[in-house]
Amino acid sequence: MILYTHPASPNCRKVDAVVKHLGLEVEVQIVDILRGATRTPEFKLINPNAKVPVLVDGDVTLWESNAIAAYLASKTESGLWPRTNARYDIMRWQSWELAHFYPPARDITAERIIKPLRGLPTDETVCAKAEVDFRHYAGILDAHLAEHRWLVGDGLTVADFCVAACLTYAVPARLPLEDAPHVRAWLGALDELPAWRASSPPPM
């Protein structure tokens, strides 16, 4: 298996955490997204969207981080992707993350981290608008975690890695989690996992 990835990407972190947690043998190819390496004709042959991560496993080529994470987890009997109806609950949280939780987190992170790295000014009006949505969805997550240690069932699943990944830059991006104590506790529990810690991006 070959994984095309970049260590600074939260979406790539989902996949990296699964690989490390399960100890899978995967050849890692770092793609220089900052220099446009995903936009080359060669890379677009494996992902026409020109994004990472991408997994190539024989005649299987997968893009989209949540699909890749589930595919890799299905390689073992670990419980990250259980062979029960819990899979559909995992998919529910994965879909929720992509549709609702990730967009405001992405917008705030882009304004407060990515734009300054590119020498561009932060637009706090964009952040203020995104924070409204972020607080709403963080409240939904917090209410769920008030009654559950992990997102699905009694143990760690792919859902935890997928939802938590969009909070990778929560501290430097100043994502508003002050009213979400259970989310913060859940992130603390994830930080106790060696694989999650090892998937953390290098300092920017």
C-alpha cells in the first residue's frame, strides 16, 4: 500500500493515526502541497481533485480521507471499523464532521494560520461568522461526549480520529472550545494514545 500524504494536513492526520494505531505496513509518500505537487498531471491521474490523502493498494485507488481511514481499519479486527451496525453510526459522525463541523473550523484555521503564513492579513469578520457555526456544532459534540467517552460504542473507532482531526490546530487557531469541556476532555483522552500523538503535525 502506498499513501500519498502531507504531515500538516488535518485530513491526512486521520489516515496517519489509523496507520500508526494499527501498525499497518504502508509506504508513505510525502507530497509537497505547498509547491503545487498535487496539481501536476501525474498526480491528477490518481486523484483528479488534486488533493491528499490518496491510498493506492494494488488495483484499489482511494481518495477522501474518511473512506481511506475506514478502508485501512477494515484490514484488521481492531474495532476501529467494527463488523457490526456500529459502522453506520461511525459513518454518521464522519458525514457530520465533513458537512457541519469541519467547514467553520477550516475557515477559522485558514484565516488565523494559513493566511499569515502566506503573508496575508487575517479577516476577523470571517472568523466571527465561522465561530457562530463552530460553537453551535461544538455544543452538539459536547452534549454527546457528556454521556460517552468515545463517539461510537464503548471504545475508540475511526469516528474519533476523523472528527478530532479538524481540531488539530484548535489552540493556535483559537477555536472557541471554552464552552465545550467534554470535547476538551475527549481530546485529552486522544492525546494519551501514542498513535494520535505521533500523528500530530510538526510545528509551523
